[in-house]
Amino acid sequence: MGINLSNFLTSKSQNRILNQYQDLDHIDGLSISAVCAKLYKNTRDDLVMFYFREGANFASIYTQSKILSENIKWNLNQKPKKIFSLIINTRNANSFTGEQGYKSMQHIADIVSKQLTDKQKEDEDKPRVIKSKNIIFGCTGTIGEKYPEEKIRIKIPDLINNIKYTQNKYIWMKAALGIMTTDTQPKIAMEECKIGNVSVKIYGVAKGSGMIQPNMATTLGYIFTDAEISNEILKKLLKKNVENTFNAISCDGDTSTNDMISIFSTGKAKNSMVRSINDKKIKFFDESLNKVLLNLAKRVVADGEGASKFVTINVLNSKTEQDAKKIAFSVANSPLVKTAISGEDPNWGRIIMAIGKSNVEINLNRLSIKFGDLNIVNKGKIYHQYNETEAANYMQKSSIEITISIGKGKKNFTVYTMDLTKKYLEINSDYRS
């Protein structure tokens, strides 16, 4: 688990080089820091801070699991108007840790708020008093292990001293690498657009590879913008745009106790006031936010544990979007479908099975299935020119698209998933070592 930026950039075998990623640069009002708290056996960054010097408006959506991690409980219990710091640790989920885990959040928040207040006095013309409630947390890693409070506490001075006031792609990559667990590559994305006549930036980082299927979002995803947008509107924009992005992916059908998607707005772009989610001036911001979220969501799927195939499942002509979603996830989460894709077997009968078990009403006489551009099933029957060899050749591609038309209406939904491989079993049978 010795992930660091130098190792990543020199990994010739995986052909992972810095210029393959978008050129994220500086967002005014945001500072970033990443350090090694020795949460892993090997030396790597595993503790990351995002610091908002003047505070940031924010919104978060959390897991719908009935078992919440202690950091999620902490975040939900704080009611600040602005956030001054987001701190993320890897290796430990702080889930099922009870009172000790929650108190650790309090202890760390107390220390961070005091030290950031001191830093405000050193660096700012108008220093602010930062309170514990202005600090929120992201945690990821193993469930049920005691939270490593002491290891994190002793690294807080380094974390704050290492704050970078100006970002570049290298710093963003360092942060993205610092929040990884079983991920094999960092996940960053960016878009730029205008609110009115003012240019704004939307940057994002995420981590996630396994335990991926949400009821709201998935994994850890953090979006940063210099736009000036209220908490209320940020919340509405985020909720709207996770539906066809982070709410449309599945690696293994499991929902974590720690899922968290957040957006932070520094307001430094000084755009004109946005009065509602329907305000015409944020049309392009809305679209760009969706692009960033979808980019990150797809990267999570593409980096799914042991994945060899990226799979797109389109369900068309459904009576309702919810029905289309049910069918798409039924196919996406079927172990039989996923293993067939892994084995490059065009076993379309497994897709028929998965459609049938979704409990959605189907017009069998109108049911059609395609692999890419290849017709497999047409109007409820195997396509008269179906060619097994052509279908098998298509399944050898690294990116597979399955399109299902059920002939009941006009609603559509797309889900992104991966195959199920022996590597997935290897990773998750040895996850904690």
C-alpha cells in the first residue's frame, strides 16, 4: 500500500503519467495539505486537509445506510453556516467505533480549530475565530477498528504547517492520492464556466473502488468552486446532479457506512447573486457540475476493484425513470451478468434473467437488447441475424455497452458498472493487510 506521488508518476507499467489528467490549478480561498500519519505500514500520504481561509458555503449528501460512521454523525450534528476545514483520513473508517470514535472527532476538531485560529492571526488581515463546529471529516478504510486518534493528533501541526496557499495539478494529485484506499489511481476532474459574465471554476476529487452502490452518492467525493452560491442552492444543485452520476454507478452493489459527497463554495469569484436553482444565470454552472460529478463517478467505476471492463447499461422506453433504474441496476448487480462479461461470454440469457427479476412490468413483444451496435434480441425474440461470433468479439472490448429497450414509455436511465473478476476476490479477501 505504498502509494505516493513519486511512485505513481514513475509507474511505467501502468502508463500513469501526470499529463493524462486535467490541469487543475488554483481556486482562490482554498488551501490544501497532505501528510503521512503512518496509518499504513508503508510511508504514504494518508491525511489530507482542505482549508478555507475565509470560510466556505457548503452542502453534503451522506450515505443512506442505517449504520453511520462516527465522522458522518459528527458532520450531521454540526450546523455551521460556513466550513473552514475538511479533514480526510484513510485506512480507518471510524465506523462501529462508538463513543470513542465520536469523541475523537471532537478532540481533533478542537485542536484543529485552535491551531487554525492561531494561523488566522499570523496570516490574515482580519483574522477569524474558527470553532470546532466549522470542521468536518471524511473517513475511509476498515470498519470496526479503533480510530487512530493519537497518530492523527500528533500530525496536525505538520498538516497545518504544510498548507499550500497556491494549488497546481501536482498539489491536487497529492491530495487525491492521499485519500485513496484500494484505489489504483487518483480521481480528479474539472470544468470552467460562467455565471452571468463571470468565469468560475469547478474542481473535484474522489476516492472509491469497492463497496460501491449508493442510495444517494457513493464513496468520498469533494467538489470545490470559487463561485458565490448559498448553502441552500448548493444543496439543491448537489442533490439534483448526483441522481444521474454518483447515483448511477455500481461496482459490487454494496453501500458504505461512510459515503459522502460534498460541495464547497469560496465565493471568491464575486459573481452576481444566484437567487434560485432555476436562475438562468446558473444554467452553465449546473451543467458543468454534472460533468464533474459524472467524470468522477465514471473514474470510480473504471477503477473498481479488479475491474477489467467498464460497462454502460442503458435502459430505454420505460414507463418511469424509477422502473428504468431498477432494471439497469438489476443487470449491473447480477453476479452472473458480471462474470459473463469478465469471461467475455455474450451470454445474453443472463441479461434476460436480470431484467425479469427486477419486478418491473415488461412488454415482452417490444423487448430489445443490443451489445454496442449489435442486435441481440428484437421485439421479444432473438434477432434473426444474430451472430454469436460477432457478439463474442464485441465482448473482448475493454468498454462494453448494453442497451435494453422495454417498450413501455419514454423514460430512460443509464447505469455504469464493471465486471467481476478473480482479482476482486483477491483484493477483498486480503483487504486489511
